[in-house]
Amino acid sequence: MSNFAIILAAGKSTRMGTCKTSLPWGEGKTLLTYQLEQWLSVGFTPVVVLGLHNADRQNDCLVGSVAVINPHSQAGKITSILTGLDYIPPDCQILAISAVDQPRKLEIYQRLVQAHQDNDAVITAPTYQGKMGHPLLFDNGMRSHLANISEETLGLRHIIQEFYSVIHKVEFAHPAVLLDINTPEVYQNQILN
């Protein structure tokens, strides 16, 4: 059995003003390479979904990761999840859905994966002060639900609502699990800390 992480990186980064995948993050890394490194370190194969506008970022993908292009990325995040799903083998044990602008330290991933396995969870989500964050981990049994998401049914939100009572929530003592780098201000604030 194997574990995979779909890394959503096909957005246009309009609020940021520059492609997020190439933003510096840590020593000699970009947001993209940092994310890939963390997922590879917990034994997940990262499947990076890029758009036509940043397809050249395939060159940044580390050995052990898979880069795919979503030609319909302008239609929304759901098309990227569905594109990534096409590259996940049927025997995948855990599927994580992550975004390039939601970097997490290795310990967060390790704790989530451990909790997911220990609790034989259907879905595992990190929380901070009761607020749900990212990434989300899904058991392979959720694959058919993920394959049927659509914009009309609010995508992942619909799955979260439908299965909320069985989501294994892992509470963290710091807000890092809620971090979403959408603007230059948020990015600068994180770089300075």
C-alpha cells in the first residue's frame, strides 16, 4: 500500500501578484520544493497539480514526486483535485489534499499521519482552537466521494459537511495548521517570524 498527497498549485495567485510556487521559503527552497520535501519525508508521493500558466514549474519538482498539468485550472480548485486523482493508484492507502500556499512543518504531517493510522480514520483533519485547518487526510474508501465532487455541490466542503461526525480531529497548540498564504502581507509576516 502507498500514500499520496495531491498538492494544489494551479491557482493564478492573483492576490499574491506572483506565482506562489516560486516564492522563497526556508534555506534555498521555494514554497513548492519545501512542500514536496515535507511530504516525501513522511513517505507520501506528492502529485503536484500545476496550471498551463505555471507548467514550467514541473522543472522544480523533486525526484519522487509527480507533476501534472490541469488544463482547466481556471475553472477552479475542484478541477485540480479531480486531475490529481487521475494519477493516484487504486491501492492508495492514505490520500492527502494539500495546497502549495499552506506550508506545514514535518512534525504536523507526522502527527496527522500517525493519528490517521492509529484511529483507522475515514478523514483526519488538524484543528486549532476548534477551527479546522489543512491538510486533510482521506482513507482510500473516500476516493469515490472525492471523484464525484463538483462546483455545484461545494466540492470538498460538501464532503466535510456530510462526514463531519466521523472526521478524526487532531488539535494543535499553535495556529500553523490554519496558515494560508494568500497575500503579500501574510507572506511577509511569515518570512519575518
